[in-house]
Amino acid sequence: MALRNLIKQKTNLLGRGLGLGFNHRGLQTVSLPDLAYDYGALEPAISGEIMKIHHQKHHQAYITNYNKALEQLDDAINKGDASNVVKLQSAIKFNGGGHVNHSIFWKNLTPVSEGGGEPPKGSLGEAINAHFCSLEALVQKVNSEGAALQGSGWVWLALDKDAKKLVVETTTNQDPLVTKGPTLVPLLGIDVWEHAYYLQYKNVRPDYLKNIWKVINWKYASEVYEKECP
Ligand SMILES: [Fe+2]
């Protein structure tokens, strides 16, 4: 038991930066990951007010509700309560998906001073040209699919690992990309929920989509691509 607690303490320390930890029951929980930049560092593309609320309130709410659902699931499993195990799946998908998606989203952004908006180089740049003709054509496709998405959701640039192909996909609500196919790896995910832009762009989602490219972290997307598709 002492060894288990020691492992937990060590994992908590290591996991803090990764948004991982254990709760009082010993369940693996998630916590809010730090951003690699200040809230105001993406201005004028995305306001500091939006970033702060988005990270501290919205992302935190998904985390709180996901951890709560995990505890309830643990209870239901221990009691053999199949009905509740099934009932909890939608809360786990929604809130767990919210955590997964936002954790990727923060890494997809970076200030202009850190290379935000600089076009992808190397093999990802070449793959974009091969699959979409040009970066401009890809941006247009993502913006058009993101603008057309009804309600709330996400628009993604993904690598289909099996087909070795780049694809643009959308998911609704907080569905993570994996719900569209187990071989899809997210390179870039853009949050098109109103909470991501309304305070600054009001109802004009296309303007938000146009400006977000100025702070896209293509270096991160390239690193993921090169790791998955060497
Ligand atoms: Fe969001």
C-alpha cells in the first residue's frame, strides 16, 4: 500500500504538467494544463479576455465534470450497476472530449513572436501541397467547413495513418476526432464553439476563422506529422 501511495505521489508530480493526477480514491484524474504563452499573447487575433475565460472557465468545467463522471462511473462499476455505467457514457464523451480537444487546441496556437502563422516547412508543407494543392487552398477548405458547421464543434486537419493521407474533418459538440475514425491523428483542431470567439467577433465566425491562422503553431503540427509519418 505504501508503495502504491509513493508511486501515486511521483506520478502526480510528473503528471501535473501533462494534466494528470490521482484523486482521493486513487482514480486517475485530469487537471488543467498550463498554456505555453500568456493569455494576451495572441492578440490581436484572439483577445486575452477570450483566452482567459476559455482556458480557466470553459476548459476547467470540462475537466471538473469529466473527473466527477469518472467517480460516478467507478461507483457504478463497483456496484455492478450496468444501467448507470451506460448512462454515464454521454457525460464522459462530452466532458472527456472537451478536455482532449482543448488540450490539443492550446498547442495549436502560438504568438506571432514565437512563430505563430509561419507556414509549415518540411514534410508537412510538402504533404499539404500534394493533398490540397497549396496552403491557401487548405485554409480555404478548413474555413469553409468550419463556417458551415451547424451549432458547436470543431474543424480538424488530420493525418489518416492507414491511408497516409491528410484530411479535413469536422466533429460536433465536443466529439474528439477519434470518433470519426480510429486511424485519424489530429494535427490541427480549431474550436468553432461561440465561446471561442463571440466576445471579440460576435456572430461573425468567418472573421475569427480568417484571423486565427495568424497565430497557428505549424511547428507543433509538423512535429506530430513527422512523428506519425516518418
Ligand atoms: Fe472551447
